[in-house]
Amino acid sequence: MKMYIVYDSEAGHTEQLARSIARGAERVEGAEVFINHVNKANVKDLEDMDAIIWGCPGHFGTISSGLKEWIDKLGYLWANGKLIDKVGAVFCTTATIHGGSEATLLNLITPMLHQGMMIVGLPANIPENALYGSYYGVGVTSPVEDTHDALSQSLFAKGLALGEALGARVAKAATIYAAGKTTQGSN
Ligand SMILES: Cc1cc2nc3c(=O)[nH]c(=O)nc-3n(C[C@H](O)[C@H](O)[C@H](O)COP(=O)(O)O)c2cc1C
């Protein structure tokens, strides 16, 4: 099972979340995880993947321009149906708790649906998710480093735990789906 994680990040919070997703995915047997900043990620690599997870800082409730510009390069893959049935999931960070994280997650999911991808979220039986998380992916409030605010630090730590849970869940789902495709002989 091959997974590609693509992230946009200026100050490193979204990168930390992306890396937590990679850690979770790598715990699943047989998972091969590729992770890249959007400036280095090549859209041509997506065709070979079983799972694709992308994320960014929330910019006014939607996708950052850096990631959106990259997503807009997926036209050839869309036109040729190359991402149909890939397993997908999304993540983001925002500066404040009600700063538009779920709006950003939904906006990140939309282009995946247009590509024909199968979206995986996070259920409520994951302990951190029941009280803090989201069903749409992982949306995390960035910690306020300069004040060392204990609440925001602990929420960010919970967010990284959710990132690991999302990575593992997507890796398991994609592994099961890939095995089913092999058995049924479809592609
Ligand atoms: C143009 C711009 C718009 C932003 N809009 C919001 C916003 O609407 N709500 C919010 O909570 N944070 C907003 N932020 C803050 C970032 O989402 C937040 O600091 C994020 O965690 C940065 O991620 P990074 O450390 O990976 O760069 C905005 C930042 C920028 C640069």
C-alpha cells in the first residue's frame, strides 16, 4: 500500500501534523509512505498511489493558495480518471479554535470527490476525537508558542494523536481495498 502525503506549511505547524499522519500510517504493515511539501510534490507521482492525504493551513476558511495552485495541476489526472478509487483524507491547522478548520477540511475534500476518490474521516470511537476532533479529517488549532499557553499546547498534542489515528485508518482502509482489487481482478 503506497500513500502520498502532501502539505503546505509556512511556520511548520501543518508540517508537524503531516508528519504525525505519516507516523500513524507507517505503523500499518506493508505501508510505504511518501511525504512532501507542496513545493516539492510532483502530481505525476499520485497515479501510483493507493492513498492520498493532503492538507494546509486554513486561510480564511479554505485551502491555502500554495496547495490550491498544486491541486489545480490535477486536470490531466482528472481527465483520464487516474485518481478514481484512490483512498483520500485531509487535514489542516488554524490559528484559533473557531478559525474555520471544518470549513477548510470540507473545502479540501471537494476536489478529492471530483477526482472520484473515496474519502475517509475519523469516527467518534477514537478517544481524542470524541471530545476534540472532527469527523471530516484532522483540523488542529496551532499552539501559541510565544505565550506557552498550556491549553493550546495540549490541544495541539491531541491533534497530533488524531493525525496518527487518521494516518493509520487511511493506511488500513487502502490496504484492504487494494487487496480486494487484486482478488477481483479490477484496476
Ligand atoms: C492568509 C492567511 C489567512 C489565514 N486565515 C486564518 C483564518 O481564517 N483562521 C485562523 O484561525 N487562522 C488563519 N490563518 C492562520 C493559519 O491558518 C495558522 O497560523 C496555521 O496554523 C499556520 O500553519 P503553518 O504553521 O503550517 O504555516 C491565516 C493565515 C494566513 C497567512
